[in-house]
Amino acid sequence: MSAVWTYFSISEKDPRIAICKTCNAEISRGGASAKTFSTSGLIYHLKSKHPDRCAEYERNTAQKRKTPPSTPTPSVVDVFEKARKFPSDSVKAKGITPKIMELIALDDQPFSVVEDVGFCRLIEHIEPRYAMPSRRHFLRDIWSSDFSLTSMLSLTAQWIDADFQLQKSFEGHIQQQPVCSTPGISTNLKGMLLQMTSSTTQQLDGYLSEVPIPRSDNPLVYWKKKNHGRFPDLAKMARKYLSAPCTSTDSERLFSAAAHVLDEKRNRLHCDKAEKLLFIKKNLPLYLRK
């Protein structure tokens, strides 16, 4: 709609007539139907009768006709610079490559995903200047250390403190040691019974004469209240063995995760690569939550 209609309105009695909002004069729209109407008569009325309104109309019309400033044409150097791939040691490339490694480890993707057409097209669309490394790059750099070649693992510790509060802690990385067998509960009980003093014997008799607590009760509460003072020698054993996790869920989940790491698409992985992938998959989420 023309800006001149800011100063005019259409007559309710006859649509061929426009009414000036300033002087209420009736101006012909210059035709008998909508196809032949024009605004020339309206503009002439503003120029002859209301020059200030006409000047305002011309300013508004000129402002609408202004074209946005043209963007400068990039130089040939700029065009080639934008098309050049990032060096592998650039900040941008160093930020993208580890994220691809995280995707492979966390989502159980094969290393060949970096050569898949769809994945490469996705990366090309997101960042055209990123040069996708080969699958051998990720196989080589899945695990590297500039300081030590020692095999490492993570450890989640669980224990009961002196106040019989269950404590847990994640120990980041510790040196992997050969697994050794530890004495079972029965062996430790035998050793304790052989070393029992008369005081320990009295504690054991008193403990066995106690009314068993309901199965729904927390045994740590039993020892925390006052019984660790009544049975100090037995409380030491309680702190040692009640801290043991009573479920094998974590180990079963680890086997399930291993089945995803070694699947039909990755059935040629070496043991060390599979171990490193499994380590990253289970421990990287702990690091990302920090």
C-alpha cells in the first residue's frame, strides 16, 4: 500500500472517493473500478493544499526506497583462505578431533565411521575447513601418554568410617597391579577366633545373645548407635565386611559394555584397543560430569 494513504481514507458511501484526513475534502481516485484507481490525485492534493504533509510523505517514500549497502566483494586471497583446510595442529582441528574420538568410544561406533559417506558429509556441512583424519589416526591416538607407558585403571573405593557412615570415592587413575587373591571371610574368622581374648569371647557371646534386628533395618545404624562401643572387636570386623558391595551389577554392566565394544563391525580389534575403548567408555562420563 502506498504511503499516501497515511493521509487519506476511503469514503464509506462511494469507494471511488478518498477523504483527506486533514481537511475532509473528497478527492476522486481517478477511475470507475479498483483496476483503474490511482493515487496521483491524492498526491497532487497534498502538494497544493498541504505542503508540509507532502514533504513528510516524500521523506517516508524516499526512506523506503533506500537500498541496503552492498557487501564488499571478497578478494581472491580471502576466497582461497576460506577454502583452505585447517592444519592438523590448529586450535580448531584439535577441538574437533577429540570430540569425534568421544563419539566413537561413548556411542560404540567402529573406527571406520570416520570414512563413512554420511558422517563425512555431516562434518563437511558443519565445518567445511576441517580435514577428517583417517581411521588409523584414531587407532593410533586412542590412548597416549607422554610420561609413562604403564597400564592404568580407575578405582571406585567404598568403605565405612569410624562413625559407621558409608563412604565412596572415585580414584582417578592408579597403576595397574597384578591381581592377587585375598583371604576369604571364613579364613579371617578362623584367624580372629584363634586370637580371641577373654574380652573378645565375652563380646561374641553377648552379640550372639542379642535379638536379631529386622531384615529391613540398616545394620550400620545398629553399630552406629552404641553397639560399636559395646562390641569394639566385633565392630572392627563389621566395618571391614559391611562395606563390601552386595551386588554384581557393575561387573555385569561391564561385560555388557564389552559386548557392544566387540561386535560384528569391530570383530578385528586387538585386545589392547578394546581394553582402552572400554576404559574410555566407562570413565569418560565421570570426567564430563565434573
